[in-house]
Amino acid sequence: MVDLDHLLYTPLFDPNRCGIGFHPLHSYYSIAVYGIMLFFPKMRIVAIGIILHMFTDFQDCVCMWYINN
């Protein structure tokens, strides 16, 4: 569900675009909210899943930066 924000942009997938900080649900403010969600037991498992997703997206950004430089 967190990747639904990709539908707002054209093209949907751009291999040279870093999603972290670009898409609304991948913004730094949203990531902070996901971190705050960790403190609420009923939201913790969802928050962990989203944070792991953000970490994998961040790894893509690092790999993209490393390849282009």
C-alpha cells in the first residue's frame, strides 16, 4: 500500500529516480511518522514492515548513486 504514491507520477518507474524524499509516502516526514508508529503496540508490526520497505528503497538509492559515480 505504501507504494501507491508511485501512481501520482509519470513514468511510474524511473530507474534513475530515488524514491526516498521524492514520493509523498517516502518523504522524510512520513518516515518519521513510521518511526513514531513503533511506540504504539497495535501499529508496531505495520511500522516495522514499512520501515523495512524504506530501508530497501534506500539501498536502491545508494546502489544507484554508487553506479552513477
